[in-house]
Amino acid sequence: MKLSSGSYAVDGRDGRVGRVVDDQGPLVQLREPGGGRPWTCPPHLLHPAPPSAVLAARLRELNWESRMIP
């Protein structure tokens, strides 16, 4: 399954939810909502994040962004 850049996915190895940053090459690069260090995952172990996980991720990102505004 190919996930587009910017979409949310669940890493099947540990259940972490991340935003797809880069999907070129043999691995997909994900980043935690709201920032953090990216990690890589084989594409066959990823699946689309359920709506509840996407909502929670977006909320984390919005909260993070609101702290960045002076």
C-alpha cells in the first residue's frame, strides 16, 4: 500500500502514529505529530491511521503550533 506524503500512518511494529514525510526508496520516513525525530519503517508494515488517531495527531500538532506563536 502506498501512502502519500502528509498522510498519517501507523507503524505496525510498535503502533506509533506518524505523518508520512518521505516515501522514496525502500523505506518510508515518518515524523511524530508536532515534531520530533523522524523514523523509518518498511512500507509493508504501515497501514493508514484510523480517524480517531488522525484527530489526536492533528490536535497535538495544533497545540504544538499554538505554543510557537509569540
